[in-house]
Amino acid sequence: MNDEMIAVLIRGFCLNLTGNPCTVVSKPGEDIPAGAMKITVSLPYKADAEKTEKSIAETMAADNFLAKEYDRWKAEHSKEINDGEVLLPSCVALCVNNNKIYNYWIDCDLDSARKRFLKKNVEPLKINIIKTEALIKGDERAAVVKNKIAVVTGGAQGIGEEISRNLAATGALVFIADLNLKGAEKLAEEINAKEGCTAALAVEVNVCDEPSVDKMFKFIAETAGGLDLCISNAGVLKAGSVLEQELCDFKFVTDINYTGFFVISKFAGRLLGIQHQTAPFWKTDIIQINSKSGLEGSNKNGAYAGGKFGGLGLVASFALELVKFNIKVNAICPGNFLDGPLWSDPDNGLFVQYLKTGKVPGAKTAADVRSFYEARVPLKRGCTGKDLVRALYYIVEQEYETGQAVPVTGGQVMLH
């Protein structure tokens, strides 16, 4: 347990009180502002750092500990509030044996929380309580990810870029996670300029490397205080016949598409599980961007299809295991994203690869390959980012589905 995980427990408590997403910014080494909610943890012994952190977390996650500290703070800072509102502290100070450890600044979004820290603004927050209702309202559907914290792996290009841009445009704080850090930084700059706020942040990650993934999720927790939506999108493809493909190429595809999803889910599940301790009713999502090839075979493309088939097995299995933390695990199986670099790159795209491997009989140009694949879709076009994101929002909004594979194929794959 690390210091940034304390922020996750505090965020979880706020989620549980209000039903609203929020951001928590961790700041060490500051004086305790007058008006902050002070949390005091007493440890009866001196221990190494790891045991101390674990004891703090266990104390804070214990039944009613944060609720009691909150009630004391609220009694001292009573304000007139309306029905359906709750009063939240904008700053929480953690003290262990009367020695301050961290301040945690709270607000609806990252920019607002950072501004509170800079101005030392401890004015309590009045937050409307979200209540479950029988009727679905249009404004609720439009705000399905507003102020939520999301991470998109492989988010700097292709489908990942489409997802990142759309999430930011609808109010989420998006961590664009990619091995290509410069590409992620460039995209984050473009998004923030367009949205006029900090809507996206870049973070480097190798989805197959556990220390890299662990570091990424710690950065997210330290920066924003928690997570709501993890989109495992990073993927690669190298086409080849089973009779000819090199084992190293097969392993390369499988490591990223299959094993990478396992690693991402492992560390995302740990972070979301910690948040669940203080937000037991808050639902979160892990979503794998799978493929149409995960629902049917793919000629001379067995490494890719096999990894995607396996990914759906992981989705169903993880869904059964992680439901105890209110984590939903689902997959989206898009059809061919023909306008993205995976297909259209003039040197290494699938149109070129399939032309070279003879996968499309009679094709003489990359354009012939594209026409062949468009003709196979009942709706006569490839999948777009907009098509995929609509399915993503459905999964987030739908609280009663987990372990599912949602096809977005233009009718090419039906009723599995």
C-alpha cells in the first residue's frame, strides 16, 4: 500500500456519500489548512514503511472510521444545505501519531482540485446526491462519463485515439497510456487545447511489463485519486499462415493482445478493489477492445484471432471474480476499423499485408482489398470510432451486464 492509495480510499468515501465522481489530488509537505477535515491514525508501534502504510490503510478502510471522522468535521463546519445535497470537505489532512503525512484536495475535476490546492481554498463543497430512479433521463445518458476518471491503453493512435478524444469531449479525465509517450503527449495537448481544460494526461506504459503497468496505475492514483473506467485497447496484428508464420511473430501478437489484457486487468482490479473498500456501491468498468475476430476465425490470421478468442475467456472469468468489488468486465468486438492506421497504413497496414499474403483472391491493389472487406459488411462500410464509443457508453451506463462481448460489426457477425 502506497501513499497514493490513501487518496483512493478518500475518493471512494466521497463517491459513497454523493454518488458523484470526483478527483482527489495528493500533496505532501504542506501545513494543515484551517477548515480541513483532519484524519488522525494512531499506531501503537514503530514499524517499517510498508507495515506503516498497510496499517494506515487498514484503519481507514475499517467500518465507519472515515464516517466518524467526517461527522466530526461536519459538526464543526455546519452549513445550510438543501434537500438532496451533501457537504464535502475540499481538503482532508492525514495525520499519523499527530504527524501530518499528506493533504488531499477534492473537487469535481482535476483543474478545480489543483486550483483549490494552489489557493488553499478549504470552502466546503455542496454536492447534489445522485439517486437511483426508475426512469432514464436524457441528461443522465449524456453525462454517463462526466467527471469520471478513465485510462485508455494504446490511446495515442487509431481506435485508442478515437476513444480518448470522445471521452474527453464528454467530460471525462482521460489518461492516454501508450508505449509511444511522445504521441500520447501530443494528443493530450491537442485535446486540452480543444476542451479548454485539463481533460487528458499522457502516461507511458508497456502493457506486457508488470512494473510498467504498476507504475502507471500508481501515477493515476497519485494524480487523480482513483479510477472509474479502464479501457484495455492496446493491440497489434501480424498476419501469417499457420504453415509459415514465425513463432516469434506469433508470440509478439499474443503477448500484447492476450497477456497484456491480463496484466492490465490485474493491476486495474487491485486499484479498483481498494477504492471499493470505501465506495461499496460505486460501479466501475474494465473494458477490453476485442474484435470481430474474437467471435469468428480469421483466415491466415490465427495469432490475432486466437488471442482475441482467449481475451473473451479472460473477460468472462474476470467478470465472475471481480464482481465482488462491483467491477464490471466486458468486451467490445468491433468490425474492421478500415480508416485507422492498422488497416490503412501504406507500408504496414492490413490492406498491404493481406495483399502480400494473398488473403484476398484476385486482389491486385490495396484498394481491391478494401473493397472486398466493405462488400462483406451488410451496412457496406467499416466500423468507425463513433460506432465503437456508442457501445462503450452503453456498457458503462448499463449496470446489469458483465462478462459480455458486445459486437459492433455492421451486421457482419450476428446473434452469437
